[in-house]
Amino acid sequence: MIEVKNLTKRYGNHLAVDDLSFKAKQGEILGLLGPNGAGKTTTMRVLTGFMPPTDGTAIIDGCDVVEDSMGVRRRVGYMPERVPVYRDMTVQGYVTFWAKMRGVRRPKQRVLDVLERVQLVDRRRSLVRSLSKGMRQRLGLAQALVHDPPVIILDEPTIGIDPQQVIEVREAVRDLAKDHTVLFSTHILSEAEQICDRVVIINKGRIVAQGKPDALREQLDPGIHLYVEIGGAEDKRVYNLLSKINGVATVEAMGRGFEITTKGKTDVRADIVRRVNEANYHLLEMRPVAMTLEDIFINLVEREEV
């Protein structure tokens, strides 16, 4: 549904997007993850036909963004980070305006259906100026959906809204995947992990990793992480004990205890118990620590900065 190959975008001497290649299948939620300034918004603007690439290709539902820009626009619903709204329109009038701009037949019923989907049908006669930030985000989603495009592109849809509204937007995005392919841009790592089927991590315009969150954790950090808390000894002695266990790669202070990273998939739990007992210490807690997408992201970006 989305196929990007060697996509590059320059602004003068500034390389904003550098040779990106990725795909998104039908019904998939693909997260475009990266820090501010990584090139996410520029990539999305190229994919929506808003601006041409400097080099490379991007195909949306069979249409090339350069050779068939209008075809791409008919097939894409785009919600930018800052939703453009006409404050003196009613909610229904605003979405109807976009429906007519998109050439929707019988726009009245379609507009009501979309407002129902984004939970704004009860506010359809309200002026846009009276809506909260979260409701305006839902209104932006309504205009992106009104022509029923196969591809939905959302640029930072949860910026500046409260936690309850964030949950509502996340649920709406998951629901979209039933009928659409969704490209979801964010720099909030927990969102990508909770919502996306796959992620593409970019930094300084380049892809540094891509895949399913679980697969990325496995690929980029194959070791086992354990939290261990031991009583009956000072931290220095505990650190030395843990560091000398065969199969332990790193030991770092974490809260009241230590986080251990093993070499590969080495299971060191039995050795920890044995060594703690031999030293007459007390094993107070030992549990696995899951590597998050945030850990992966920080590690990758730090490597890029070196």
C-alpha cells in the first residue's frame, strides 16, 4: 500500500531525508519514530504529494507521488501536526467543506457517518472555536477520513492533548487499521510501542532500524536483563559478586539493587542464587527487566551521534 524507495529530500544544502526505503502493507499501522527534526514531517509531506522528492520514489496504492500527484491525494487522508481549522465554521460545516473539496458524493450522510466515528456528532452544530484541543484533533481526523481513503497519514496526532484524550486518539488509530493502512508519526516512544505493528526509526533523515518492536528488542539487545536486589552487604560487595558470575556482561545500579545484562541468552539465575547463599547474603528480589522501545531508540541515537 505504501512503498518508499531511496527517498531523498534536500532544502538547499540541508539534507532533510536521506535515502529512505520502507513499506507498509494493507491494514498495517506503521510508526515513523524519531526525535524532533529527524525528517518525519518532511517524509510525510512528500508522501501526501505536498512537495516533490529530490530523488527516489514513493508509491501510494499504486500511484507515484511525482507522476500522479492527484491520484495520491485522492488515496491519502492527511492529518498534520497542527490541524488547519476555520474557527467560525460549525463542526459539520467544516467537514462538509472538506468533503466537497474531495469530491465526495452525497456528502451530508458521509459527514455524519465520519463525525459519528470520531465521536463528534453531538457537537456537529458547535463552532470550531469552541472545541478543546483534543476535539480539534478528532475534527482533523474527520477531515482526513471523509473521502474514505485507503491510506491515512497522521503527524504527531497526540501532541498537546491531555492523557484521556491521548487514550481516545490511540483507540481511534487502532480502529482505523480495520479499513485503512496507517502511517503514524511520533517521537513519543510508548505510543509507537502500544499502537504500531512495525516501526521505522529515523535520525537525521536516515533509517537506523526498522521492524516489529519485539523483533527490534531481540535483534538489537539479545542479552537477558535482570533486576537483582541483595541484602546483607554493601553495594560495592554486591557489585563485585555479580560482576564475577560467568555469563554476566554488565552490572549497573538501579534503584535499591542492580540491573544485570547477560552475554547472549545465558541464564545466570541459578548462579546468582548459589553465589548469594555462599556469601551468606540475602536475595531480596530477582526479576526480568524488559527492554523497551525507548531503550532501543536511545541506544540507536547515541550510536548515530558518535
